[in-house]
Amino acid sequence: MMRKGQGAMEYLMTYGWALLVIVIVGAALFALGVLNPATYQQKRCTGFQYFTWSDHQLTASGLVIALRNSNQKITLNSITVDGTAGTGTTPASTVTINEADNLTITTTVATGRTLGSSYSDLAVSINYTAVDGIAGLVDSATCTGTVA
């Protein structure tokens, strides 16, 4: 009888140590950020129909977004970020952007997001007018990334 108890105890101790090592390794990976999904979140904007997204950077005080114009001359009217109209927008609304030109829109808008936090729901809407065409066109996207 004594031998069976010792074998069972050795069996439990072996598996106990193995489980303890697994828990320690898991805790270390979590503490280092390896298991945090935000570590692997790439920045991107999806949903634009007219513009082609190249890059963007969101800060606590504004948004810089690089786009490529499509197939007609346009004039930018406004940009809205998370439902708030951007101010201090560059380029100004009087600038005509030629077809297939790259453009960078810089706008000041308080996003209420803190440095280093990740986001996956940043709504961006660009209101533009086609030169010699339709006024008040809107192109929208949802952007993801980390606040820089």
C-alpha cells in the first residue's frame, strides 16, 4: 500500500511543477506584452471609395493622413474626425488637387485619446468638391492604429 501512495505523490508533484512552470512563462509573456493584441495592431484605414490611403498618424491634438487623389481635380471642403470638424486644416479649401496627386491633410482636432493607446474605431470623413462637377461629395473610412 505504501508504494502506491508514493507513486501517486510523485506523479502529482511532476505535473504540479510542470503546471507551475507553464503559469510562470504565461505570466512573463503577458507582462512583456507578447500576449497583448494591441502590440500587433497595424495602422490602416479602410472604407475610402474615392481616395487611396497611404499612411496616417493620430496624436492627442490632431490627425495627419496621407492620401492619393483619384481620377479628377478636386477642392477639399472639410475633414471630420470622430464626428468633430477639424480646424487648422492644411491644405486650405481653396487649393485644387489634381488627379492622381498625393496629398497630406493635417488637421487639428481634439480626439481625447492618450499617447500610446490603441484605437480601432477612428471615423474619418472628407468632404470635397469635384472641380467643374458635383459639390459636397463625402468619402469616409475607419482607421486603426496607436496614438503617437
